Amino acid sequence: MAQSRTFQNNESGQEVAKLKSKGELSRFHVDYWKRRLYRKTFTKQGERHTALEWSVRLQHLGRREAFALGSANASVAAAKAKEVATFLEANGWDTTLARFKPSVIRKAEICTVGKFLEEVSKRSHLKPATLRRYAVKLRKIVVDIARLEVGLGEAEKRAKYDYVNGGRKAWLARVNDQCLSVLTRDSTNEWRNRYVAKAGTDPITRKSAERSAASYLRCVRSLFSQDVISVLQVNVPPNPFAGLKLRDPGPQRYRSDINPGWLLSCADSELREVYPQQYLALILCLWAGLRRKEADLLTWSQLDVQQRQIHIRRTEHFEPKSDESERSIDLSTSVFDLIWSFKASGNSDFVLSGAEPNTSATYDCYRCDKTWRDLNAWLRTKGVQQRKAIHALRKESGSLVASQFGIEAARHHLGHRDIRTTSAHYIAKKTRIEVSLPAS
């Protein structure tokens, strides 16, 4: 019955594409597509043959392509034709071909995600830790655009995190095997919109999603910078970020919920004698404004007793975040002496006690992981509710310096390259600014 209503043309699909009839159903109805199906013909050993499976020819934005629908059943094939056509209108040609007609992409010899990352690792200037962070975000975007998680059951989704039985390895292989052509300007923009839309209408949640999406896209865009692409020896698609304007969600300004005097008083009474390592870590982050990694790998040789300074510099165990991160931090005599007093009880070259440094790690690996976790938990009990409680100590340090010595002093204290970073993300107003009007 279904096949009797289906137009059959053994010569070509062109007549199907031109088919017009009065009173047609909506193109969103499956029966609309039944009349547009056709079977391809081919010649083998001098004989003309007709394929069993149905195909459809779609036209969009002046381009036309045929799609094999993988079924000899007209109803099933019509449903697939509707799916492809709907996806094409929403996502454009590049993403549609990558998903429903990957042979077209393979003929162009565009590299896979895995091969691309392998080449970037081998030939680019990116640090291993930086590349790992970018790779995680690239794979996330590719998974969402290619809809790799659609239809997966709960057990299959959990298997992605199974490092023991091979589930994680199998999932990574599947993602790495995706053609990089799924990334286009249209698909990345559509990904951003869908990512934000999932946050709903709550202003706080939505703003957080906007910042996360912007972070993902900025990192992946860096993989397609000219400095990186120019040294690769694989065929990559056109830059999906060329001409794509990334929306700036605005800075996430620091709002202080810390009373440093009260916090230090609590630390003196609760941590100094019982948990001295947590106490010392807090002092390094709050008074010296150190990043967690800087404090974690700080050595006693970086403390200048004569100048009462901490010198952040490259060591055999530590690579600063940027050139501007190398700096000398001035400390008061009392604070420097307090830090130095811990040297007598230590038996290591490092200021904080912990494990041996793992210099080959491409993830955030801390020598003093237990100390940082325990300090973070203690800060929560003192009302520090920011998501990164220990990082809030560094921001508080910058705010204190800015209130007494100005924004440029705070930039140097924190080791920022751009003063706009200091102003937008790290400084909270610590003094009241109010206008007094004369009494009438």
C-alpha cells in the first residue's frame, strides 16, 4: 500500500525533487516524504539494477544532495527523510552531512578529533596541561553537536566514567573517531544557544551558563588559532570561529563575603596549633595572594629573609602561569616571620608538607591535596560560600592591596598580565564611598 503511493523513477531522482501536487500534506508529515522517495539505479556487469533501499534528494540554500535512507520499507524511509530534512534546516549542510552522510566528509579527508588533538600535541606550542583542558572542552562540544549521547541508557552513560573495565577508553575512542567537520560556525553557534537554553529562565543560572559556554568556545577557538593550525600536517575544516562573534557574558565580579580579621582570629584559635599546615596554607593565600599551585610548590629558597619577600619564579618543579606571574611579593615583618617560623618544624625544601611533585601531570595535581581539601571544608564552616573558597582568599588579598595602594599595586601583587582582569574579577570595594550633604 505504501509503495503504491510512492513515486518511482528508475532513471533519476531529479523528477522527484521537482514533484509538485495540489493539496499536499505539510512537509512535517511523514506521508509528505513518501511521495519524494526514489530508488537509485546502478549498472553492474552491463546490467541495470535498482537498489532495494529508498533514497531522497534534498535541496537547501541552493545546494542539493541525495541521502540513502537505509530501508526498503517506504514508511520507515519516509520517517528518516523527514528527520534528515528537519535537521538540515536547523543545522545547515556541514553538520547534516557529517551526521547522515559521513562518506562525503571522509572523501574530503578531513581529520578526526583524535588525529587533530594528536597533531596539536605533537607540533604546537601549547603546554600539555593547557592542551588537556582545551581537549576536554573540544570533546564536550563535539559530543553535543554530533548528539552522541542521544538514546543512551543510564548504564551506557555511566560507562563513560568506567576507567577500570574499559568503558572510558571505549567512549573516548568513539568521540575521537568523529570527523572534525561537525564543527562549523552554524553548529557552534547553535550549540551555544542550546547550552544556555538548558539553564532555563532563572537569571543567575542562565548567566552562569552563558559564562561557561563562552569559556568552552574561547578554549576551543584557541585550538584553531593560526599559530596552531599553521604547523599541523592534517587536513582540517575551515575555521569554525572565523566571523563568529562570541557573546561576552560580562565579568563575574568578586563580591567579598570574608571578614579577614575575624577569619584570621578563628584560624589562630582553631588551626594554628592543631592543623598547622592548613593555617600556613591560609596565610600564603590570604596575605601573599598566592595561587594554590604557587603555594603548593613554593620552596623555602623562594623566601628572601633580607627583603621580607616571596619570589614567584620558575623552578625545576613549577612553571608560572605567565611571564607576569613571576613577581616579588612584599610582606610585613610580622607576616614574613610567621611564615618563616614554620621552617624549623619542616624537613623538606617545600614550604608546605606533602607528597613529591608530579611534574609530568597534565591535570591539576597538588602535593598537598589533603591540606587543600581540609582547608576548603574549614572555610565553608566560616561562611565562605564561593564555589572556589580557597581562590576567594587570593581575591580578598587583592582587594585589600587595592584599597590601600591602588589597582596597579593589586595587579602586580596578584601577577596579572592585564589590569582589566584584576578590576573585573578580583577586586571588591572595601571602603564606603558616600556623599555627605549639608543639612538644610
